[in-house]
Amino acid sequence: MADEDVGLPAAPGTGTAPDWYPVGGNTNDQAYWDGEKWTARRRWSGAGWTDVSVGTGQQPTSFAAPTYHSAAVMAQRFYAITTIVGAPIFMFVFAVIAVAALSSHSGRPVGIGAAVLTLLFGVVFSRMPYVAIVGADGSLTFKALLRAKVTTISRVSRIWWSQGARGGSWMFDFDGTSSQLGALGGSALARYLIAQNPGIDYPRGRLGL
């Protein structure tokens, strides 16, 4: 059956968030659910999205109600290994230095400095996402100890690499903001998102895609 012959899925029912959803499990053929009805449709041509007429009086097909990644039964998690492992070690070392230095009067300035750095790094690391969770409904959550950012796969518009003095991380732009994930977990997440939504802007050379 040609793509043009594939009708829209049956209405998913109330409670389904407005978003783009794949038609017939094909992520390159998507329809927009506004919370009450299908209002738009688009197809990925390899160079960009092309609008497709939704049609009038179109009968629902036998396709199941949409999920963004219908094969995903459980949420998928992408971890920032450096943040999870490196941050506690880094803070522990500075805490040990602080305690050792504060035990002597002459080392008190060094100890105070190490203690302040430990607290500062603790605040910074606690705001850095240590895991990104992709739900079966297409939701995407970047979780840190002190906060979480929630969006959907279809709202990620750009993926890029941010290089720092001691390494880098992957950045994900969505809804006018962005979130980050470490090199290994971020790379895996980037590949996953691109496979689900080919329209995302990303550095092809770095990802090797």
C-alpha cells in the first residue's frame, strides 16, 4: 500500500497530549493531534517536511492508536556516566582536603577554600541532568537532582556539541530552551532522537550519520 493510501489512525481519545504522532508506525509520516481531532499531516522527504492534506470525511484505518514509539513498552534511559560517577568522586576529594586542612590552624584558609569549592560544585552538579528518559508516549525528560525539564521528542529542534575546557557534552534545544547530557549518554540519545525524528538539525560529521 502506498503512503498516500494510509489513512489516519483512529482517534486516540481524551487525555492524549497535542503533538505530532506517526501514522501506521512510520515516523516519516506524521499527523498532528490537537487534543480533539487530527488537524495536520506531514511527510519527511529526506530534505525537509512536506505538508499533506488531512482530507475530509476520511475514515479511520485499522492502525492502533498512536504512541510516538509504539514498539517501546518501557521507558528508555540515557545516563550521563561522567556526572554520575565523576561528580561524587570530585566532591569527595575536595571534601577530604577541606577536612584535613581545617584540622590545623595554618591550613585553615586552604580548608575553607576547598569547602567552598565543594559546595559550589555540589550546586552545579545537582543542576546538571544525570539521565534523560524517553517515555513510550514520546515524552522526553532531562532529570537532575534539583530540577527536571520535560518536553517531547517532536519538539527537539536542534542537537549540537558544546566543548568545554575539560570535556564536552551534547546539547538539546527545545521549546526556546536547552538541556545537556554527557558525551556517551548524550551521543546515544542524539542517535535515538534522530532516528525517531529525521527533521532534527544535528552535526552529521560528529555523529557519523
